[in-house]
Amino acid sequence: MTDHRDTTADPDSLLFTDKKGNRGQLQDIIDDGLDGGYEARVPSLIHLQRHGDPYHQLLASVMLSSWGEPTGLQALTGWAREPQEAPWAHYPVTFDRISGADSAFELLADAVRTSFHSKDAESIRALQIDALKALLGVADSQYVGRTLTVAISRNPDVLAAVKPELRAAIDRGIASLRAKKQLPFDLATQIASLLTALAQLDDRAAAGSARALIEVVPNNHRMLRELAASLANGTGPDSLSVLRDLRQLGNGTLDEEINRALARRASA
């Protein structure tokens, strides 16, 4: 088989120039390629994903996955299943600007989210679900921010498909908080963000997990604010009860978030 890979293309050209050769930001190039036009670049990106330095491997996978290329999503899934084997595992190459934690899996979660806008989105649904399940598998140990929640909530059928993994990720996260496991990011707030998705599926379960979070880290006000926003997606009395308890717990500091959540529920 003829190899159509452009072996003269350097990583910066592949990742940071558009199809006209103009320099640009990675996300801008990704957005430009969601409807196609970069097919000739894909073989070189696959080569970079497999053989580049860790930084370029990560960004090549982000680009390929965002465009719905199966090879990108498969690599992403493999890294999430075995995070200690990811090319950057021992020497992170991207960092969250607030916590300083390794942000690679947040970037990869965002790539899956973006892939729902790609021209091949319908044909890769099984790969998207596998990738999201794998990312949920590390949501209690790796920084994914709010991005994973947005990705799994993108489609109701996808959200339903990952429900067991979502429940398991939340339970593991709460267990880690109970055990006072030290991580370089705010795990409590990250788990609270996942309740945005769970509240859409199971109001009682979301309320139970919210109460567990409050019990374990009652003084984490960032987590409490995130919890209020998440429970705005609830549909039943259990999550509503938690929101009312949050108002009392916050002693006025959470009123704005709770009022916003209640208003959203009232308008749903």
C-alpha cells in the first residue's frame, strides 16, 4: 500500500497551520477541519501521534480525535485505560493554569466533546462512548475539570450509555476524599461537576452523592458552589432538598448560586 504521509511536514506545520499554510492556534485549526479539508494531513498526524515527542503525541491525538478520526479516539481510549503508560505520564507536558495539575486528560475529554461536531460524528458513536467510559475511569485520579461533564452530557443517548461508569467515578471520587487522598487538583469540585450529568439521569442518586460530598468536605466553598450549579439539572424532590439545605449551610454565601439553580429548575 502506498504511504501518502507527508514526511516533510514538521509537527508545528501539522498542528499550527491551516490548509492555506497560515499560522494559527491549535483550536482554530481543529475548528476549521471539522467539516473536512484536512484529509491529506491525517496520515502524518497518525505518524506523529505514534512516534512524536510526548507533547506532539498528545496534540496530534487531540486534533485527530476532535475530527472524529478513529485512530485518535483509539489512542485516547488506550491512554485513559492505562494512564501510567501515557507518553507524558511521568513528565507532564500541559498544565491547568489554576492548580498546575497535568491537564492532558482535560484536553482529551474536550477532543471527544468536539468530535460530536465532526462530519463523521454519527459513524463513530461507539468509539466516542468507549473513550468517554475510559475517561470516566480516571476522573477520580486525573484532572479533567468540567470538560468531561460537558462531553458526556452532549447527547442523551451517550449520557445513558455511560451511566454505570459515571456512578462508579463519583463513588470512587468520594471514597478518595474520605481517605484524604492527596491529589494536585480539587477533586471534590471535579466530582461535584459530574453530578451535573448524574442529576439528569437519577435525581435520588445525585442527591445522595451531593450529601456525601457535603459530609466529607463541608468547608470547600468552591465545591459547594459547583454543587449548586450541578443540582440545577435535577428533576425531583431529592436534589431540591439538597439545594435548600445548601442555602442554610452557606449562611448567605451561596444564595446567588442557589437562586440561579432554583430559577433554572422553575423554568425547565
